[in-house]
Amino acid sequence: FFFALYVADVSEPGCVDIHVGTWRPSVTFPAGGPPSCCCAPPPSSCPVTKMYVASPMEAYWVDHIAELQSQAIEWPKGCAAVRAQRHHIDVWIQFSRAVATSPGMILEGLGAPPAGNLSEVFSYQVLTPNSSTAGCPTAVRYVPVEPLAAALRHPRWPCLDNIEAN
């Protein structure tokens, strides 16, 4: 249901090939197929420096996990935090559904970090090319990553399990 882009290398200006080492996830694209630029293997002579930037939502959970953890099935403190972040969780789910419907849209915003409501929710990888080799990309790319927040399996479970997004 949700996307996760953990590592991506820039293979051409404006293009990205999603992979982790030699593992390549299977991505289902609409009938037109993936954008032509996005399936080429990255050139090994074009290294990038990767930096992870946690979103405010993720930072909250990392900073407060010790006080939110519980063995209680109801998870009272954790669920209170989830309910307080309901707007962020709705943004998360709406964006994930949009990406599931139109996977190519994830490639459209790689030139800037997440903005607006997305910046409060999504963490991202900053990929900075560090090669002066001819043909290597020069543009920095920002690859969104779902936050490490809530119960991780689904951001509504178990606290908002029966509530549909707007």
C-alpha cells in the first residue's frame, strides 16, 4: 500500500533509477509504462553522496519513542500521539495513494525537498553528485521516504484502524 524509496542513484539529469545495491523492486506502472529515463542502470563512474533528512513527524517519534512504547494492547500513549498527528497521517496516506495510482509522480519532484504538508511528514534522501566525469549528472536530487512513525505497518493501525481518510 505504501511506497518506500530507500536509496536511489541519479543516472541522468532529471532521472532516477530506484534500487538498493543490486536489488531492484518491481514497480507497476500504468499502461504507458515507466518514464524512459528511469530504468537504466546507474553508471558506476557517477557516484553520489547520500544524506538522510528526517521529517519533523519522524523526529518526534524518534525523540519520544521511549515514553510512547508500551506492552498494553490499547497502546494509550502511542495512540494519543497518533491521534494528535491525524492530519499528518492523512497527508501520508493521500500521497501514498496518489503515488500508487501514478507512480511516475514520485519522479517529478526530485529537484527539491518535500514542500508544504509533505515536508512535515516525509523524510528524504539528499543525493549529491560528486563526480566531475563528463556525462555524470550535476543536479542534487531529493528522494522522499516514508517516516519511521506510528506503528510502522500502517500509520492508522491500531489507533485509527477503523477511520477512513477524507
